[in-house]
Amino acid sequence: MLHKLVIDAVSSQASKLLMSEKGLPAPDVEKHLKAMLQSALSKLDVVSRDEFDTQQVVLMRTRERLEALEARVAAMEEKNT
């Protein structure tokens, strides 16, 4: 629900900016849109692509270590029976 409210607010602000009678030059419009989008995204629970990729690598390593430990435990259990 929050995501929809944020997107609606950004959309509304962008429409107001683009429909402005001031006739802002294109670089100013782009600068304002970027600022609005950054503000909207900062309110959402998102991570950067770099953070996502880093966590994905950590997860893969953790999974590999878990599988190795499970194999060791299984081998120890088999040895003891």
C-alpha cells in the first residue's frame, strides 16, 4: 500500500513539474525528476544492485558450507552406526 502511495505522489509531482507554466529547461526538469525519484525510493525498502549481488554471493557461500557440513555430519553418523 505504501508503495502505491509513494508512486502516486511521485507521479503527481512529475505531472505538476512537466505541466509547469514556467517552461523549465530540460536539464532542470531532469534534475527535479531525479531528486523526486531518489526521495521516493529512499522511502521504500529497496537495496542497490551491488548490495543485492554481494548478499547473493554470501548466500551461495553459506549454502555451500551448509551442504559440506551436512555431508560431514551424515558421514559421521554413518560411521558411528
